[in-house]
Amino acid sequence: MSTQTGPALDTPSRGHEIVAGPKGVPLLGNLPQFGKNPLAFFELLRGHGDMVRWRFGRKRCVFIADPECVGELLTETEGTFDQPSLGVAFRAVMGNGIIVARGREWRRKRTLVQPSVRPKQVKSYAATMASSAVDLADTWSDGQRVNIKREMAALTQKIAVRTIFGVDTPADSEAMGRAMDVAQLEIGKEFAGIGALLPDWVPTPGRARIRKAAAVIDAEVGRVVARHRDGETERPDLLSRLLTAVDESGTRLSDEEIRDETVTLYIGGHETTSSTLVWAWYLLSRNPRVRDALTEELDRVLGDREPGFDDYARLTYAQAVVKETLRLYPTIWLITGVAKEGATIGGLPMAEGTRVWTSQWATHRDERWFPEPEEFRPERWDATGGDEIAEYAWFPFGGGPRVCIGTRFAMVEAVLILAVLARRFDLDVDPGTVGPVPSLTLQPDRDVLATVRAR
């Protein structure tokens, strides 16, 4: 695979124009269509064109699908586009962390948080990732029935608790996990439903549930933060690094900021990787050729030993499996920004206040950028013989200045877990289609059950 720094080679000429999308209804606009199935709605918009006008309630919106335009939106965030308000449910969970913060505040927080997930630090967490996966593998046996969704969630929770909090007690992960399950569901419901149009002060049952879940998250994080403050000052976990980080003025993150960034890292290190792995097992089970190619690489590179950080670079096919999984089932499935004065996309002016949307789901499944887009084909990512892929045709972690800071953590974690488990076992997922549910991340719509087959 080669990722260009400009437009795709040998692609047809594309003139940029904003076309009308599907007709909406009074007051609600296209919200009913969007709320019924956001992924299908974005594909519908893509079918209208690369720049499509629609309405989210009474708000002016433009949907973009062309990678050139996607790149403009991502690289101009913090410039001519601003972060939108993402609703009561989202703010209750995420607070004002680096995903939500704007301008100078965002730049300060990113400077403080970024060192915690640099390559050197990710390397130090790799042993925990692999050993946690080995612990799980040791509990599996040939012919055993497992719930992959539950197993991957428990595993990535364990890794998150160990690497972020530096603790290893079940209560830490279980309480956070239950609260995050509620948060995932309620954020998705509010974002795609009528709750997205209601003022913040309007009480709803969903908002009550999300606030209760957020209170649990606050309590759990607060308890662990207090434990860190009262204990050793030099510890290798992410939370300890956040507690000791200082900005240019010598100021540290406040307790509220620590809470927000810790939750952000927890979601990045647990929720996104967990769902990616579930989708990977699902796709591998339905594509025996790909599964055989993966196990061939694992046998060749690892032999009888477990993987370590240095193996990540050697496991190129395993990386391709993860990338192709993220193409078909991107955990982050939409990005949106609000146009500031003077904003443009594709050379066309965007009126101030226009909300510009793009969806990884829609662009990743566009046959112009990915031949046979519905096919699970990791070979398209091969460095020498793969497809020519335009920059920003694949953007599961976003891009530009606000690219996900946990990208390398998530990729290394997913590849090492896959390597540990797939070296020992095949997972035969039960027949039947598993559909995606667009909540905070893209989750399977049901439990994914499988039979463990020892290799």
C-alpha cells in the first residue's frame, strides 16, 4: 500500500459542487432519516454526490465524501472550522477533554497529554498488552464456546486499567465497564434522536441515565487519582504521567482535567480496540484465506514465542488485517465541524455556522477509492503490491492537527492481541450476520459467539 500526499492517481476528474440531498420534513429536516440508520443515511448522501446539502433539524449541513474535501476539513480544524457541541450525553462522559476542547485550551491540553502516548511510552506498555492476552489465551481450550464481544471487552479493560491506572483489581474495570456500556448506548440514542435538538436543560430518562453513569465514572477515576496522589510519585502508568505533566507556565492539569483526559484515554485504549478486535475475528472467520495468510505470518515471524513490541513492525500482514478491519468497520464513524467566517471546502465557500459532516463508513466503502469495497482484502495495504490509496480516503483515527493521539497505542494493542490469540487459536464465529450500531463507537448489534479451535 502507498498512501499519497495528494489526490489519487488515475482517478476521474472531479468538479466540486454542492448538490441538494434528500428532502426533509418541516422543523426536523433530515433528522428522522438520519436517526433511523445514520450509516445508511450517509451512504445515501454519498450517492447524491461528494458535497451534499441537508438539514439536521433546522441547522444547515453539508456532507462531504471526497478525500480531498475530507482532508481540508481535518487539516483546517482549529483554523477555519471549529469543534461543534456534541450534546449533553457526550459532554457528561467526555467532559472538556482534548476531543472537545477548542483553541488555546485544546493546544495546551494536547501538549500535556501527548507525551503519555509517544512511541517510547507505547513500547513500555507493549509487554502488558501481550501478557494480558496470554493470560486470556491460557483460559481458552479447544472446542470451548466463547462470547467474543465479552472476552475482548474484558481483555482491553484489563489492559486499560493496568496501563492507564497502574492497578489490577476487578472493581476498577468492572464498574467503569458497566458505566461505559450505558454511556455508549445513551450517547448514540441522543445523538441520532430527538434529544439532539432539545435544549440542555430539558430532562429526559436518557439524560438521567447518562448522568448516573458519568457519576460512576467520576467516582472511579477520582478514587484512583487520589490513590496515586497519596502513593509513589514515580510510576510508569499513563495517569501518573498526566499527574506530573506541566505546561509552559509550570501549571499542571486540574483534577477535573485529569478526569476528562483519563476518560478519553480509557475510551481510546479500551472501547475502540475492543470493538475493532470483535470485527476482526468476525471477518477472519468468514474469510478462511485471510485467516490462513495471517497464521502463516505468525508462524514465520514468531514461531513458538509470544510477540513483543519489536515484532509489531515485522507483523505487516497482521497490521493490514487491522487496517482493513478499520476500513470496513471504523470504530469512529463520523467527524463534524462548524464553519467559521471565511471557511471553504473544495474551493466553495461555507456560510458561517454551517455544520460540515463526513463519515469514515461512507468514504471507506466507496469503490472509487477501494476496488471491491465490500470485500475483506488486507492485501490492498501491501507496501509494494497493494492498491494506490488517496490520502484521507482512509481516516479511522481522524487526521490533521486533531488526529487521535492514541493511534499508535491502539494499533500496537490490536496487532499484539491478535498475534497472541491467533497464533494459538482460530475462532469460528456462529453463522449469521452481525450488524453495526453507531453509538459512541461502532459496536456489534449483538453478542458475537464463536467456537475456539486450537491450531
